[in-house]
Amino acid sequence: MTPPAQRLRSLDVLRGLAILGTLGTNVWLFTNPYGLLGYLAAPIPPGTPAGWAAIGQVLQQLAQGKFLGLLTLMFGIGLEIQRRSAIRRGRPWPGRYPWRAALLLLDGVLHYVLVVEFDVLMGYAVTGAVVSYLVVTSDRAQRTWMIVTGSVHVLVISALTVLLITQPGTAAYPPMRTNVYAEGSWWDLLLLRVQNPGIFRLEPILITGYSIFMFLLGARLLRAGVLEPAGAMLRRRLMIIGGAGFVVDFVIQVVGGSDGVLFGRYTTAALVSLGLLALVTEIVLRTRAGWFSRRLEQIGRMALSSYVAQNLIASILCYGWGFGLATRMSDEWRVPGTMIIFAATAVLIALFAALWQLRFARGPVELAWTWCYDKINSGLDRVLSKPQPEREAVVSGSDRLR
């Protein structure tokens, strides 16, 4: 068996990589002068010089979907770790895990409303609540769920891709009476998110099957020993899958252009994320911690705080209520400017994580989350420890409310 500290280190490095990888994906949304809506219409603004446009397209392809897949796998692995911990302590599963999912959902709602419209936490909270019950079913039942959810997801994404190819649109910025990303206040952006959940919350609904599949796959890979030295053969197979997936994904997303992004992001990129999981784990197990891996590890230890902080920093840098760099940059300099903003944000996040952990073991969001969860647990314990007649009265009263 692998020493716990070593296994925990690989998990934190993977989480840190996934967090910075999502920044590499989302930074292009921040630096588009029309935000997410502008990016959906034209991932590379029309005025970008051909050379920089090619570089921007390649950089976007390298990040597109890979780290979303890795982050989703890590949530599945984390859920399985929590299940194992509950079993070791003799506690029922899923037990009170739905309360953890509810707190994550609250985090996601606040992050969506107050920070950015492309939050992933809300979707992960719902998926985690569902999968927490699925991981206690038989191995055959879990395989069936994976086959069904994965197949339905691929069919839906394939149908949407065909629709995009057969009914192509023209790259243009969306019609907006006022570009709130550039000219609006923080409150204006908040109202935009609150008033348009149908647009901004479509992705978590669209990839529900994908998320369930990847959560279950992450749990199964952990049980198969993918993070242990004995899992070297499994990791080699995953790296082969990831390498083949990278080639296919590159062809689909680069040659296929904007029509291929949807299929690549939500299908072939998942294969690449498996290769990343295996490759990073192999490197961590074979080498000593270097400067870069220690920075990733620190970010991964407070992944939730880092995720929220990087989106907040990028918002301040790019949106009109902050420094407004997205509109200050001309299209000719947008790609190199985006690269600089990514690097600056990553450095700030790494510095934030390193300084914070000089005093605290967990990030600020994690500390607040743990405090809330402990309060919920203590409240439930008080209710459950009441004398039987009082407990029955509580139960009957809740039944009347239903």
C-alpha cells in the first residue's frame, strides 16, 4: 500500500493542476470584450491578426475540456475517499453526505451570483448527491449507469454537433443594448446572471450524464489503484488512451473549428484527462517534490478557495467594474494580453495559497465550509440525542409540514 502522505500529495498536485487548467480555459472568456456571450459567438475576436489567432486557437485547444474532465474525475475520487473514510469510522454511507452536497450547492449559487456565470460547483453538488447513492450499488449496477449515462451524453453531444455543422452561424458579437461586461457595474453583472439562468446554467444540465459518468469512473479508478505504485500498468494504459485521445481531439477541435469545439470539449477531451491523471500521478510517485509541484500542491490543498479566488482576480482585472483590461486591449494584442493575464493570475493564486498556508492548513472557503458543516452535524446530533417522545414529536411535526 502507498503511504497516505504520498497518495495525498498526488491528489493535491492533481487538484492544483486542474484548478490552474480551468483558469487556462476560462481566461479567454474574461478577456473577451463581451465576456462569455462574446466568446460563444467568436472564441477568437474577428480583428485578431492571423498569426496570433492561430496561437490563440492552439492554446484554447490545449486547455479546452481537458481540465474540466480532470476536475470532474477528481471530484469522483474525492467522493470515493469520503465514502472509504465513513466506512473506516463505522458510519453509514451516504449518511450525512447530502448535507455536504447541499453546502457545495450553496457555494456554487453564491459563486455564480456574485462572481462568474460559468460556475461548475452547482453541477458537481447535484452530481455528487446522486453518485453518493450509486457508489453503494453493485459493481454491475455502476457499470450499467456508466454505460447508459455515457452513451446518452455522446448521442446528445453528437446530435448538437451535427446541428451546428448543418446550420452554421456567423461569428459576431451578441446584440446587447449595453455591454455590461465592459460598461456595467458589479451589480449590473449580478443582475445579468440572476435574470438569465436559462443561458448561463445550460452547461451543467447539458453535461449531467457526462458528470455522472466521470464521477463513477473516478471512483472506480481509485478502487483499481490508479494512485498507488502497484497501479503502474493501469496508468500506462491510461496514458496510451490519453495520447490517442489527444491526437483525435486536436484534429476535431483545430481542423473542425468552432463546430468541433462542442464535441471535443465534452467527449474526446475526457480521454486526454485520463492520460493527464495517469501521467501526473506517475511523475509524482517517481520524483521528489520540486518547486513547481509544491506550488500545485499548495493550490490543490485549498482547491475550492483557489478556484473562487482566481475567478475573482480575473474579474477584477478584466471587467469594467475593475481595471477593464478586456476592453482596453485591442484585438491585435488580445492573445498575448490574455497570456499575460493568465500568468499574472496564476502567480497571484500560487502566492495566495503559499502565504495562507503558512498559518492555516485549509483555505478560507474550506474553513467556512467546514464550520457550517460542523454546525449542521452538531444540530443533527442534538436532535437525534433527544429522548424518544420528543424525537417522535419532531418527526411527526415534520411530517405535517410535508
